[in-house]
Amino acid sequence: MKNTGPQNDDTAAVREALQRDAGRVQLPPFNAALHHATMRRIRTLASADHAPLWWRVALPAVAVIVIGMGIAVWHFGPTPRTTDGTVAAAMAITVPRASSWTYQRTAAQGDEALLAMLDRDARTLLPPSAPAFSTPLH
Amino acid sequence: MKTALILAAFAFLLLPALRADDTHYSPVNPALLYWQAAAMLPHLSDAQATELREMASGKQPTDPAKLKALGVDSAARLLRRAAASPAPCDWGLLKEDGPEALMPHVSKIRELANLALVEAEASFAQGRVAEGLDWFLTAHRIARHSGAGENLISFLVQSAIETTVLNAAARSCLGWDEATRRGYARNLKALPPLHSSQESYRGELVLTEWMERINQLAEPRRTEKLDEVFKMAGNASKEAAAQNESFAAPMAQETLRKELAAIRELHTRTEAAFGKPWKEGKPELKAIEKDIQQSGFTLVKIIIPASASCYDKAFVVATLRTMLDAALEHGAQLDEARAATYHDAFEGKPLRLQKSTDGAFSLIAAEKHPKGKDIKLKLGR
């Protein structure tokens, strides 16, 4: 049964007008390449939005851990050993060896200890730099 | 005539200016020349370095060919000029650095002194007595230069070098004729005096001054700086643990202030005692030592240097010098009666002449200093 009345008449009039206008629009021919490219783009955007978040956290965290371990190994790594095999405690003691305090503490152990240290230091301090002081006149 | 006399007088006055003038260069600080000589030393193997030390101390005879092979001629030439420089010797110690003040020269200067002594021995071995004596005087000058700096380490090095030279001269002097012996004695007397133990001890106050400055710093820098110097972190030895423990308590700012005030007071007393003859100074130092042990201050016991042994050392060296003077005066004619006319520097007791089982003669002091150790100068080889 068809509805009749004033509102129904107005709606029908608008509908008919829109249909007449749509009939006058000329549609371009279908572009398959453009269609497929657009679909690919839509699909790519859709897949990025759904990527797992844990990648974004894990990669930087692993990088920080690796770099941190590298720094720790370099700074706190195995204590260097001297040529005679003794553990070098020099890293922890920042007062230079040929200092007043170092010699005083050694002197407190006796003359022999001080002289032995001086003999050792004389061998390692100021190694010979012959090229700077050699002269063809000699 | 009058004109001629005036012109002659004028020419006479101008004569010094007309001579070749080699004195217009200012004398160089010997310390700088010693470093140049040290830089010219060739690389020595451990064995060669040990051999050089043992030749200098007389433990093994000097072989001139071995000395030549070391290639030390250039260093030796410069060393002699360094020792002869009349300029004051200034090692450039940064005293404001307190315990961190670097003293690399004390080890090198000993090495150079050994070189001078080996040069002397080589000269004697080759019959060049005058050159040998000149090298002995060089070594004596090196000793005096090494003592510059107003600190006890320099004083100890000075004492060690001077003792080695005195012993070396004693080994050789019986082979010199009377004129040579007396000439050497005159030259020895003309040398500047050794740096005194009192002067050296006075300079030790720089450590207290440094700590007073550090104690004014704001935390945490204050504690960081004190730990940096005094705490032996990372060292697992018992000595390190004991030192760390002993340094922990006094390091609070107010406690440290009181400790440093006590150190200053004790330092002043010790310095005064160092300037006294042995019979007066020794009892004072013993009283100071007792006060230190009873003081209850921790740092005092560590910072106040082992003053007693340094004090005695000056008198040991002075006694050895008296012994050498006796040997230079009398040579092979030295006997017990003549020896007894010379006295030690401690209590003024007469020296004794002792003949050892190998036939060598030695001058010996009446008392042992330090306890258990003879003060002895062996004469001849």
C-alpha cells in the first residue's frame, strides 16, 4: 500500500530531483592501475597500525643493555697485571707514584724499602730519548 | 812620565774587560742540567743498572771497559757541569700540592750520583787520580743538590748519596800520597754544608697546611679529596685495611681540625729538637714520641714522620765524615791512638780502629746507631 500525504510528496519530489541530477553526471572510465595502487596503500596503512608494540620497546632496551655492559667491562674489567704478575692497585690509588706521600709511606718501612723504590723508579722515569738530544757533532 | 804611569794604570784597570769573557752567561739552575743529563743516559738493561749500582757501592770492582761500553760519556760530561753550577739548586717542587707533590728527581739523582762514583772508580783504576778526585767532589755536590727542597725524603736521599761517596773515598784514600789526601780534605771542607735535618723537617709542614686547606672545602669534595690521597681503596692488603681504618675516624671536619692543631704543635717541638746537639735533642724527641702515643689523636701518629730515624741519620753521616777526615789526615799511619783523638758526632766518644779478619782496617764508633748497627768506615780495598 503506497503512503500518500503531504510529507511523502515532498520527499518524492526531492528524490526525483536528485536522480535527474545524477543522470546528468558523466563518470570517467574505470582506472584499474589507480584502483590497485590505492588498495595497496590502504592495506599497508592498515598493517602498520596493527604492528606488535613489543618490538618498539625491546630493540632500544637491548641496545642500552649492550652499550652499558660494554662500558662496565671497559671500566671495571679484569685488573691489569704488571710484568711481574702482581695485581696493579694503581687504578684505585690516584696519588702518583713519585709523590711526596708515596715516598714518605715507603720511608716509614725503612731505608732499604725507600732505596729499592727509588732504584725501581729511576729505571722507569724519563726513559732515554736519544733522538732529541743526539747531535752529529759528537 | 806622569802620563805614562796614568796610561799604564788605566790599561791595567781595563785588562779584565779585554780578557775573553766567558762569564756573561748566567749560571744555570743545576736541577735543569741534571734533568738534561738524565735524559742523555742510554737505556740500560736491568743487569747493567744493577752492575752500575754495585760498582758505585764497591760491591764489585769497577771495570773501565764495561763503563765505556755503557755509552754514558755524554751524560757524564753534562753531569759534571750540572754539579759544578754555582746557581742555587731548585727542583721546582709544588709544595702547595702537599702529599701529591711530585718528586721524580729523587730517584734520578741517585742514579746520576752512582754514575759519578763509577766514573771516579774507573779513573782511579786507570791511574788518573786527579780526575777521580774531581769525580768524588762531583758526587759530593750531587749529594748537596739532592738535599735541596726542604723535605725529609730529599734529606734521606742526600744522606744516602753522601754516605756512599764517603765510603768510596775511604776505599781509595790509603792509596793516595799525603799531598793528594790533604788537597782532597781541603776541597771537601770548602764544599757547601749538607742540608740540615732541621731545615728538611721544617718543610714537612706543607702536608699539614695542605690538609688545613682541604678541610675548608665543602662536602662532598672535602671527603673525596682526602680519600683520594689517603685511602688505599682497592688494595686488599692488611696494611691498606689498617690505614683505611685509621684514617676513617679523624676525617670528620671538626675532628680533623683538632688533629691538625695537635700536629702543628708537635711539629714545632720536633723541629726545635732537630736543631739541637744529639745529647739534648734525643731526649726531647723521645718525650715527643711518648706524647704522640698518649695523645689519643690518630692522624698525629701517621702524619708526623718517623722523625727519630731522620734525626739520627744526620749524626751518622757527620761521624762518617769525621772518620774520613782522620783517614785523609793520617793515611796508612792511622793507628788506635790517633783514631782515639777523633770523636763521634753523637756523644763525642772517641773513635776506634778495628782490624777485621780479612786484614782490612775500619774506623768504628763507640756506640751503635741505630740500635744494633755499627757506624763503620772501611779503609782501603
